[in-house]
Amino acid sequence: MRKITALVFLLTFVCSCGVKQTRNMLSEGDYDGAIDRAIEGLRNNKNAKGKQDYVYLLEEAFAKAKDRDLRTIELLVKDANPSKLEKLYNTYLQLNNRQEHIRPLLPLRLIKENRNAIFPFDDYSDQIVSSKNALAKFLYDNSKALMATNNKLNYRRAYDDFAYLLTLSPNFKDVPKLMDEAQFKGTDFVNVYSKNETNMVIPVRLESDLLDFSTLGLDDKWTVYHSNRQKGVTYDYGLIVNFRDIKISPEQIKERQFIKEKQIKDGVKNLVDANGRVVRDSLGKPVKVDNFRTIRIDIYEFTQFKACQVTAKVDYIDFKTNQLIDSFPLSSEYVFQNIYANYQGDRRACDDNYFKYFDRKPIPFPGNEQMVYDTGEDLKAKLKNIITRNKFRR
């Protein structure tokens, strides 16, 4: 019985909180929020006495929301501003959608007044169609006017408006063709290339990989990067990777010799006391203990080392003005290192993780060109980071 009472109290408390929240939304002018909250409260057992407050609140919120929207429409019609056509269309949609949101719950009974709640629904289909057609025509005419301005940002606005127009009317005139045109004319095309200001030859493979932007995924909706100029494309910007310096260290082999010692178990021996006498147990038998001995290894370690550092800068150029927009440092280092070792003695005297060096051999040093090329992956990652964080248009 106590459980049932507690459950009833909990449900009453939850309902009371929901009603209070709905009433607050209504008093604050959030009519559609109040409608949504009331509908949620009435979704289960709508005819229960405890749900009556929701019915009253829903009836009031609907009336006030409808009145507000109709007054908005009246003002928009009087204003007759074409730029307000979207708001007019959306307001008619809102009036219709609100009705469809409530319709599945009807009828809703007001028990004390012995009547059904009043929701005066209207047919807005003609107004929705006419305002949509007017909006579509306005978007089309306005976007075509934007296309005639020869301004990239206006081309982009036209593209977005054409895209919205297609959601209203998928087969409207020649909109798909105009969208393609707006997309092309609104795109910033960037020519990417490199300059070598060093005294060394830059490997062709490095330049090709570094400037292959198709693998970087940097193209976006309004920016396209080309490392090879294409016919019919006017390039707006240049991105130049200027190689400034390449430093390659000499081939080095460093040697060192060191000794490791360790105690290992080597059988057992009799335990003796301080006087050198054998210690015996209670049965008179000698007590045995582990016997340890020291092992040693002489290690001869060799380290092959060669390093390459590539320093560059990334220049952003505006081709219209032929001016430098910005410049960013770019550098990378690649280190070749091979460690191998020989030994004399017992290899168990050194740590297990050192054994791998005993299995290695000296290997040929990479050539200078290969060293420069091996900086490529790091250079490419850093170049991508620069471009991602620094757009041409800000």
C-alpha cells in the first residue's frame, strides 16, 4: 500500500512540475514551447482529471500563438517587402504545422465546463502555395541579379539561395545549371607550387608528394587547390613552398665500450656460520642455500647517425594585387640512426631489452637525396596544419 501511495505522490509531483513549466512558458510568450510541453503531458491518458490543466493551457497557448502569427502576417502583407517573403511563407507553415501537431489528440474534454476544448483550425494550403511561389520567384530573380555583379561572395550567396529554392521547388527553371555556374564562379582557385632557394637539388619525388593536395583533403566548398594549372581557370591565389635551406650532417659512427655484471644463481651450497662451520637442521642435515656467482659481459656498441633538416616558408600570394598576404615558417628534420653491438662474455649479464642490438648489423647510410625525401611526410603534415589554420579569406 505504501508503494502505491508513494507512486501516486510521485506522479502527482511530476505532473505538477510539468504544468508549472508549461504555465511559465505561456506567461513568457513561448507559446509553441507551451504547446509542445502540454502535448507531451497529454500523450498518455489525456482524459484523466489530473491532465485537465494541460488541456486549458493548450487551448490558451494555441489561441495566443495563432493570434500572434495572424498579426505578423497582416503586417508582412501591408509591408509588401519581397525580402520578407520567406518569413511570410514560414509563418503560414507554422500555423499549419501547429494544427497538425494538435490534431491527433482531439477531441480534448474540459470536464468542469462539460465541453470540448476549442481549437479553430483553418485551411492554409492556398496561402502556403502562393507564398511559396512568390518566395521562389523572388529567390530566383534576386540570385540572378547577384550573379550579374561579378563578385565572388555574391556568387556564393546566389548558390545558397538557389539551393534553398530547390528545396521549395525541385524543378524550378534552370536552377541546377545556375548553381553549377555560381559554384564555379564563387570558388577561390589556388595555384600551389614550390621554389628552390637552396644550393641543393630538391628530389622530384618530394616536390610531387608535397604538392599533391589530393591526398591532403584540403579542398572545401569554396576553395580548390591545383598544383598543375588547368585551362579555363583563373587563379585567385598562389601558395608557394619556398625551400630556404637544407642541412645534412656527415655520416657518423660512434663507438662505446662498457661492461655489465650480474649475479646469477648457480646451484646450491651448504650454509655456514660466522666460524665457517656447516649449519644443520633439527635432523642434523646440512642447511642448503642458493649459490650465486658473478657473470660479466664486455659490450662494444656502434651507432650509425645521419641527420637532415629542411627549412622552408609558405607564402600566400594574392594574384589580383600580386601582393604577399602572409608567410609561415615550415621546417622538418629526419634522423637516420642504427644501433648494433658485439660482445664478449655472458650475454645474460645485460638487460633482456638490449639483446636486439646483438642481432643487428651495420647497414648502408642513405644518400643525401633520400634523406631530403624522407623529411616529406613530416613536412606535408605541417603544411596541411598551416593551410587548415590559415584560410585565404578570413
